[in-house]
Amino acid sequence: MSTDPDKHSWHDDTPSPRHWKGYTAIKLIILILALLLAVYLVGLL
């Protein structure tokens, strides 16, 4: 199995690669809030 030197991790593309876990957490929170809002507006909640 060889590694391609041109490939890099996705979190290297974030504005601050050291904080990629924080960016992921924020994205998940926004996604959950959007889903809750959609469910609320549809009337299922």
C-alpha cells in the first residue's frame, strides 16, 4: 500500500487545522438545529 504525496487530510483545508474538531462540532450543531427547525415547522414536534 503506497501513499500519494499529493493527498492530504481534509482538516488541513480548514482555516485553522488544529481546531478541526471544533469546526466539525459546530457543523453538527448547525445541522441538528436545522433538522429540529424543519421538524417543528412541519408540525411533527
